[in-house]
Amino acid sequence: MIRDSQKQRPHERLDAWRDAMALVESIYRITARFPQEERLGLSMQLRRAAVSVPSNIAEGGARRSTAEYLRFLSMARGSLAEIGTQLEIAERLGYCEHDAETNDQLDRTFSRLNALIRSLDTTRTVRDPGASYESPISNPQSHA
């Protein structure tokens, strides 16, 4: 449930957070159909990784420094990479079929999160507009 913009917390106004919340819902729907023997395995790992994305965005936004915020956003990005890998594993094991909508949500969340990181990262140097983004944050690999 999204509150009126007047009553929203700062992280609730972020498209990256909203997309991450929608991704959590998709992951929970997908994992609900996993075999019983996976309830404590891959299903729980996927759910934890999914929940950590909006949680880290929110927690980072509540920190006092941009450096701390960027660190939490980097953790959220790492969790997105985990989700992508774990979904691929689930597909290969036959626990779920390729879900284009969830993959689109994952890509959209990656894009918005990367844009948020770029907007906060003042240590970047001016680069060729066509050049790919290089982050000073560890593990800069994106989903793309």
C-alpha cells in the first residue's frame, strides 16, 4: 500500500524502492509453487534476497552520509544479482518456468537502482556520454 506523498517516508518515494517491493511480491508468488522439499532451501534464499533489496534501499536512505547510503545501495544491487542467479537455478531445476514479467521487474529495478547510485556518486569523473558507467563501489557488475 502506497501512502499519500505527504505521508510517505523518503525511501517510499523512490521508484527503485517501489520496483523492489513489486519484485518481492513476484518472488513470493513464484516460490510458493516450488516443491515442498525446497521450502527451506532455494525458496527461502530467493525470498531473503528479494526482501533485502527494498530493505537495504530503505536502511541506506536513513543513514547520515552519502557514503553509507551508497554502501547499502551496493548491497541491494548484490541481492538483485543473487535473485537473477537463483531464478536461473530454479528454472534449470524445473521448479519454475521463465517468467518474463519477473525478469522485466528485475531489470527495471537494476536500472533504477544503478541510476540512483549514479545520482549520489559524486566521486565519478566526467566521461564520454557513450561510455559505460564505472562505479567505485565494489562489485559494480550490473544485471545488463
